[in-house]
Amino acid sequence: MLTPGAFRLLHDDEDDEYRGWRRPGPLPPRGVAVGEGESLDYLCGWFRIFQYERGHRYSTDDVLTAWYATQWAPRVARAADLGSGIGSVALICAWRLPGATFCTVEAQAMSARLARKSIRYNGVESRFTVYEGDLRSSILEDEKPFDLVTGSPPYWPASAATGAAHPQAVPARIEMRGSVFDYAATASRILATGGMFVFVFPYIQRERAEEALASNGLVLLRRRDVIFKEGEPPMISLFAAMRASDLPPRRQPWIEPPLIIRTTTGSVHPEYAAIRISFGFPPGDVAAPPS
């Protein structure tokens, strides 16, 4: 069975040119070496990201979180990414929002180190502040409020899932340092007036995610469920919320039609193909991943 994050967008063997097409966006300064046990992979346009070969690696979940965030919050001066891991969501948002500055919060030193390498490689150091610490703390309280807050909370409580093979991947999947409730609480504290909180969570736990929003004074504006293969049930959901105090009372959420990643034949769905192009990936189709 496919799990959230099963489809990865790691096409290191892709040509940078497809029928005359060239990757959009700025060329990074690069100049950062790949360390032992690391890989350097395309993220969006010419941006690349450092990852552990056997650790937590960025996935479709991260790409879609950044896409949803920048789709519904296109005018952002300041953004924060909670539990930012290796920096994938924040870096994609930075590529899509060239005028924005970012603060990221990550508790794992090994992940924060990789994020800093990627930030240097892509030449966006002046736009990023990387905080190493617990998102549940007051670590961001001295910062000005944020127009956009993103997050990829761990999906499973410690009692509901087994540990991952690499220690870096455990907190990324399992609630070791807070849950979706903590992400929502922090987002509610640091959002600017009219700011938006965008995150991803399992479809089967969507009621829990919505409870986390409501219990922290946030209102769901819209939700989009994601189907990884046509004909199968949704696996993850994308959420966009605002503070209740910034909206008229009794605001009702808009539940969008599901987004399909792969068709029944295994090819990339036309809408997802268009989303990939919007992130600077070649317009050609890609082979279906192994099941």
C-alpha cells in the first residue's frame, strides 16, 4: 500500500533541457560540497537540496504543501516554516516567492545542518533565518508576525507507528516533539493579521487536523484531498486556515475537488503535470515509481 510521501520528485538523471525547454529561475551560486552519505537533488527550477541518502528525504507531500501555500498566499513579505526538517517546503516557497524572507524552526541538528547547506548552495542566505529548537517554545516570539506559516506535522502518534530506520526520519513521521495541535497553536501565535497557515496531514486524520485548528482560534478556509493513484482513496489533505478573529463569523470552508497524482495507467495526471511545470520541472512525463 502507498503511504503519504511515497512518490518522490527526485529526478537527478533528468536532462536540464527538454525539447528546447530550460529550467526557469535564477542560477544558484553553488560552491557547497556534497558530504559523505549525502545527495544533492533537484528541488525546483535550478534550486537543489542536500539530503541524506538513507535519511528523511523530501516528498510529494512537501512539494504540494509549498504549492498550496504559494497558491493561496501569493503576496508574502515574511514567512515561517515550522518543523522545517531539511528545508524543502521553505526553499520551494522561497523559489515561488522571491520577495519574501523566511524563518525556519527545526529541532534536529542534523536536519538544520542540511538546510543551511542548501540555503548557501542556492544563494538565499540573506533571506533565511534558521532557528534550531522546539517549535513549541517561544523561539519565534521576538520575530515580527508572519504573513504565511507552513508546516508538515508528523503524521502518527508514537503509539500508532513503528520507528524509521534512520534516526532523522523518526520525528519527521512520529509525534516526538509535538503534534498538529502544537503546530496550530504556534501558527496562531505568530500569524500576522490576515496571515495564512497552510499544512499537510493524513486524509484519515482530517477531523483531528480541523479540531487542532478550531481549538487554537483558527478557521479552515479550504481543503484539498490528494489521491496518489486514480481510483484509490485520498492519502493526504492540504489545509489552508486563518485566525477566526480575521474573518466574518460562521465562515464555511471550501472543500475542493481531489487532486490526482497518477492516472490508472501510472502516468502523471495532467493537473499534477502542470503543477510540476510551475515548480520548474521538465514538461515531459516521468515513469511511474515502483509500487
